[in-house]
Amino acid sequence: MSASDHDVPAGFSLRRLGGGFYGLVGPAYLAETGGRRRYGLRADERHTNPDGPIHGGLLMTVMDMVLSATVDHALGGGIPFSTVSLNCDFLAPVEPGDWIEGEGEITRRTAALVFLRGRLSVAGSDIMTASGVWRVFAKARPR
């Protein structure tokens, strides 16, 4: 099963991920209401581990995407940054067909570092929490 418009919750729209590795993960979606940004992805069979549930590596990738998008939005886009650390806690299994929602929050910011925490949930229940640090580079990348 792969995500299509009919199985995406109301309020979410397609978020272009670009090529490379992220292009293999999605499609991913974004909802924004009242300044709150939520990201979504429908887990499918290609995301499973050999035992059947969704692979933890996929969940870590989604968390990295959510927190990176949070940094990019805060910086206004066009400024390069990179993940320094990402610490994840797995709280519950995820099954193919589950809608995964994620959101991030900046907890502290310096000139060169952004500290965040995030959560992923399925049907309103947390399945992963995380904290991380992102490095911001001084020079804007050309568009």
C-alpha cells in the first residue's frame, strides 16, 4: 500500500522532498494551522523490517526530516545546516498502513547551533520521541 490523496488526513498537502535519499522515503505531507506545522507519512510495506513492523531506521529518518524541516522553516530557507546529533526513543511499534505524524520544537538556538525536540505519533499516541542538535553554517547556499 502506498499513500494516495484518498488516505491522507484532511489539512495535509504534498511536501516536495526532492531527490536523493529523501525521495525514496515519501511521499511526505505537511499541515500548517495556527503556526503549528505537522508532517505526515503513510507507512507502507517497503518500510517494514523482516519481522513485519515498520523499521526503526525509517522512523529515525522521518524524525530527522521533521526536525530538519523545523530548522529550515526557522531559518527562513536557503541557509545550509546539518544534523550533529539525533537521539531517539522508540515507544511503540508501527504497522504498514499507519499514518505517522511528526512535529518538532526548537528548545534553544545559538548563532551556530539549533537544539530541538520532536515526537512522532500514530492515531494520537506517541511512537517516538527525540532530541537533537543541528549545525547552522554561516554562508547561504545558492538557489
